[in-house]
Amino acid sequence: MSKSGMNRRQFLEASSVAVAGTAAAVGTGTILVAPDGAWAMTLQVFDEHTATTLLHMGREIYPHDRLGDVYYAQVVEGLDGKAAKDKALGTLLTDGVAGREKSEGTVKWVDLSPGYKLATLKQIEATPFFQTVRGELVTGIY
């Protein structure tokens, strides 16, 4: 036990409870942590909502039950890094997510049923937004 009265295990448990499933602002970016604390994304451009939506899109476009969210999160983090260097790409992706929300009215896209999510993605599969996300998934997952 340390002088503070807290051992390493207690510190880690307290820390994970404090940040699990949350996004924290860090400098000019955001850190998005998985609800179970298994992974985290450091984001420069995307906010929590955009990153979460892109992660869910990845799962719908290339669903793999045996693949953890960490693999999809790495793809989103890679897209965010590219968007930080290419403002047009950042705008394409953030506007694409916003367009998904606008088309669904008051319901967030991530809260739609799996069948309806897939149907909405099929409607936009020819768009540059969809093709950019799909292309990054192909190289990031496979």
C-alpha cells in the first residue's frame, strides 16, 4: 500500500470507473473510452458522437461477431488522424454523420434497430462518405 492509503489495484479500479464509457476533453482532442475500459481512442477532430457513429457504421458494414470493438475503434481513430491532416476529409466525415442524424429526425442513428441501420446505409452506399468509411474499414480490418 502506498503512503496515500491506496494500492495500485484500488487506484486502477477507481480510475477505470471514473472514465469508463465517457469522453474527456484533453487539450484540443477527446479521449473516448470503451464502457468496459478495454480500449480507448484519442481523437483530434471527431467528437464522441461522430466517433461512436462511425464505429457503429463499421460494425454494420462489416459485421463480425468474433471481432471486438477495438478493431473498429482503431479504424475510427485512423480516420480521425487523417481528418486532422486533411480538413476536407474531416468535413466529409463529420457532415456525413450529421446527415445520418438529420435524415432520422429525433432518433440517433446508433439507436436505430440493426435492420433499419442497414437499410439507411444501403441508401447512401454510393456516396463519397460511405465509400470513404468502407474503404478505411477494408484496409483497417482486413
